[in-house]
Amino acid sequence: MDLRILRRAGRSQLRGRLSGLAASFGRDASGAVALMLGILLLPLLMLISFGIDYTASTKASAELDAAADAAVLSVVTRSGLALSAEDARVAAEQYFRSTVSGGKAALSVDVKADVKDKDGVRSAEIRFTAATPTSIMSLLGFRSLPLEGIAKAQSPAPVYRDFYLLLDNSPSMGLAATQADITKMEKNTGCAFACHDLSSKGNDLYAKAKTLGVQMRIDLVRNAAMSLMDRMDEKAMVKKQFRSAIYTPGTDCTKLGLTEIAGLSGEHNANKNKAKNIDLMTIPYQGYYDDQCTDFDGSFAKLSEKIQSPGNGATETSPLKVVFFVSDGVADANTPYTCSKKLSGKTRCQEPIKESTCKLLKDRGIKVAVLYTTYRPINNDWYRSWIAPFQPTIGTRMSACASPDLYTEVQVGDDITTALNKLFDKALAQTRLTQ
């Protein structure tokens, strides 16, 4: 947090008037050699009284300066930033008054605070005027000595955001996570993918992968989602500045549809525990439903229904909205009427994600951050016939899905957790208040 205090300037006029008085008394004293000793002592006593009054004034000024500093700082701290700008203004004035109310040196203290939240920055300012009573100086018409000051502080203001994680857990995310894991899977099963086939133990390559100690992409995605919950708590300036929700396209291919893993909440530790339940989608047997288990269009449409219209981020009740989409980017769904590629059979559409799929969210002012887990070529006839023709365009389509500067790609073996956290940081850096 960047805090900058502008020290006040103030009492030059007072010092000038006192200096002039001291000089005049000095001139009077210098010409009074022939006068009586009692008369000589009068200017000296007056100067001493001036010194006493000035010292008291200086002490009072220091107390007011300290109170003003503390008041502006109080509304740019973690707790102060939880207040609205207007509430913070009132709080700053109250803080100042309560701090100086016990002082006896200052009289007639007036204070005015100003707090503004603009472009993700909170600026706070306190201006005060006051007066201290005089003693002997009052005989010369100086019944009080004026004081004035200003204190300013500045800090990033909290921008409230809701983050929705849509994590692809379709069968293709059962790819072994590293080249070493791929080699182990191919050596022991003949396949780099660990399909979660429930038909029999012999066909459940997912269970086999677990037995072999092989990590799959879905494991890395799960770990990344859990780490992101910690990241949100770490980066939050105030409590519940960020809220999160987690979804997958479904836990079971027989019951496809957007599935809530964790509902929208600012309790990220609770959502982190729920994220442990993210797992690879199951299939009842090989080839079930013609493998049409990855419906991006349906998932995005349902997610859009879940997300309320975004605000400007200024308050907890008006958060910005950001969707994090993590996937290998290939749809495989029963969408024959909107498919951009040749159908396999009567309904099966295999294609890279369409830009229109994500445009549904972006047109509503919702940011879309995309992490593309590179689709790995497979050495078989199915891949060569259906995926290879558009393989080079998958990354391009995923990039087009993302909002500006919110796209990243991870290759096999790359650290998905680090990539997702960096994507989150980029989302924080570019989303600002618009009021």
C-alpha cells in the first residue's frame, strides 16, 4: 500500500508578526539607556511573554498536525478502505475531533475532510484552522494566535470483483500432466489419456493412472483453483473485496450441465476446501453418447444466467465480474445446428471454441480470462481425421475468447498454478473503477 502524506505549511504569517514586534521592542530597548531600570525591564518581560505564547502555539500546532496525519491515514488503511468515500470523510473528521478534544491549548478548531475514490485510488485530505489563547500579548490586542494546516494521504482504493471459475473437466482433461507421465501411461496402458470409464476396472484408465502415481491435467487444474483461493485472500485489501464461485461442465457425462462446485462467496478458505472435489468427468462406458461430453456453448449460456450484471467495482454491492475459463479449447458436443466444422455422425460437433460462445459474456461487460492448456496431438486415426485439421487454430480461438490481455497458454509440463495466479494478477491490474 502506497501512503503519501503532504506535510502542512502554516504559521509564516504568525512568525512574521512576532518577529516585527520583537524588533520594535528591541529598538525601544536600544534607545532607553537613560530611562529607569523598571522601564528597561518592560520590553524584556513582554518578549518573554511572547516566547511563552509562541511556544504554546507551536505545541498546539504540533498536536493538530499529528491529529490531522492520523485522521487521513485512518481512512486509507485496510479497515478504513472498507468504508465508502462519504463514510470515510465523516470518520476522518470525527477521528480528528476526538483526538484534539482533550487538548487545552487550541481554541475554536474547525476541520473539513475530503475523501475521493477515483480510478482505483483513494485520496484523503484534512484541512484545519484553529487559534490558541494568549496571555500578556492580549494586552496588545493579540487575544489569540491563528493556526492552520493540511494533511493528505493516498492509497489504492479497493475495487470489488466477483470471480467465476469455469474449469473444463471433460474426458480430454485426463491427459497425463507431464511428458514423463505421458510416457508412463503409454507404456502401461497404451494411451496418454486416463478416461474415467466406470464400466469395469479394466477399462478405467483413470484408476490405473492413480495406481501408477500419474498426475493428470485435471489434478493440476484442481491444485491451481485451490491456490487461487489463497491468492484472492492475499491480494484483498479489505474483507470480502473478492468473491469466488467454481463450476465445471458436469461430474458425469450422463448428467451434463453446468455444475456448481462452490457457490459465490467471499469465504475463500471454504471454497478452497470445496475445490478439492473437482475431478475428471466420468463416463459409463467407452463411446457413451458418442463422446459428446464437452458442451462449451451450453456451459457458457448457463453461466451467463448465473452472473448478475456487473457494477463499477466501487462497493461490495456493485462488483465487477470476471470469468476464468481453463480448458484445452476443443468442444465435442451435440450441437449440429451451430457447428463450424463437419459433423461426425448426425449430431457430433468437434470444433475449437467459437468466439461467439465467449462474446455472450463480454457483451454484458463481463471480463473473460482464458488459460489454454495446449491440446496435445494424438497418434491415432481419430485425431488425424477430426482434430488435426483445426489444431493450429485452437489457440487462436481461445485467445479470441479472452478479453484484451487476459489470455495465457500452458504447454504439457508447464506450471498451471503459476499461470493462473499470474492471470489473476493481470485481471486485478487492468480492472479499474469507472465512476
